[in-house]
Amino acid sequence: MHLPAEDGVDVVAEDTQQAAKGGEGKKGSFWRELPVLVVVALLLALLIKSFVVQAFYIPSESMEDTLLKNDRVLVNKLVYHVRDIERGDVVVFSGVDSWDPEIQLEEPTNPVAAFFRWVGTAFGVVPGEKDYIKRVIGVPGDKVKCCDAKGRVTVNGTPIDEQGYLYPGDQPSQSDFEVTVPPDRLWVMGDHRSVSLDSRSHVGDPGGGTIPIDKVIGRAFVIVWPFDRAKILPIPDTFSQPALQTAVSAAPLAAGFVGAVPLVLLRRRMTRR
């Protein structure tokens, strides 16, 4: 039995109206859910930023030409949970309650501006006033000195070849220094030595210019912006010299021998008695 044409038209019209209502419901549902999606995305991004990888904005010329002003880098915040900080690493660290900022930023005038400043800093869109980025030259126990007869920085008496990353025309240092890096601290320097306010500028501070390892946020491992400068930031080959590794690894062994000698002599005396 066939429906009359009029009934068929009515059925089609009713289905069309229901479909239209369903489409409107889906659109409304999307707009209601959008704020939740945005909040969840921000929370996930903040979790990743807090524990895994964080973007940082380069605010000054202190690391040229390795890093240029306005570059953005990604910082690995997990790497130092699985290995020690190494010489040649480019690290981001906090200078809160220690170093003065290399750039002066005006404080936000209202809570809204302060919030957006915080978000921008968290995602590497604007610089953090108390965050620094430098290259590690000396690790705990290292004797870092400048300069030798050829004007080079030496680590444990071994000269390092810095021509691959120093700013063109810069000397390794404009001033002489000699420091033994204390336990749990690092000696750091910028690649643009003539403008970098690094460990050399803080030798009169507690720690003799070195920074606490626990202030290190992570290792900068890649430039991500601008795209035409995107590249990995490797450790320069000069820091893989065996003499550098041997000098430090031998130090605890030598200290162990020095400490053992009195114990051996005391034991011999006790045995004779």
C-alpha cells in the first residue's frame, strides 16, 4: 500500500526538521564544551611544561651566535634525572635570590596583565626575568682557569677549543680568573663573552661565581623558533677530551688514597702492639 503524496511530503518535512534540530544541538554542545577543552589543554600543557619540556625565550645577546635574541628553545627537564650535568651543556637556571637579571622588565600594573605575563613566560612567549641560559664550563671538582699562554680557558689544566661556539672576534675572557668548582655547583659562561654577565661577573658573590646545581631547570637541546634557525644544540667535541674526564675521575681516587694512608699506618701500629 502506497502513502499518498501529501503524506510522503509531510514525513520528509518532519525528518528534515528533526535533523535541523539535532544539528543545532550539536553546535550548542560544542560551544558549551569549548571552554572545558581549552582549560584541559592548558592544564596538560602546564603539566608537560612543569615536568618534561619547557619553551624558553632568549632575551639577550649573551649566548650569540649559538642563540640569538628572540630565539625560542626547548629545555629538557628530565635529562638530569638520568645523567649528570656535563661540561658543554647549555643550561637554563633560576637566578632567584642570587644573580641580578640581565634584562630589566617592567612589572605588570594589574592582575590581568600579571596573569598573561605568567602564561607567556610559562610557554616561552616572553622572557623570564630571573631565568638565565649559559654554557657549563666546569662541574664540581673542576679547576677552571683563564688564561693560558695562548689565551685559552683551561679545565683541570687542559685547554678547551672554543672557536666553534664563541662569538666571532671574542676572546675566551677579558679578565683572568681561577676557580675550583665547589661540590654541587657549576661554573657557567655565555658564548658571547664580551657582553655576558656570567660566573666571571659574580666571583664576589657566595659560591665565587658558581651556581647551585639545584637551581638548574634543564638542558636546552633544540632551537624551535624561528623555523629557519631550528637545530639541535649538541655538546661541542672539545668537552669530550679524555684528559678532562680523567682529571676529575682521578680526584676522588687520589683523595681515597690520601685518606687511607693514616688508617693503614694506625692499623700497623695496633698490630705491633
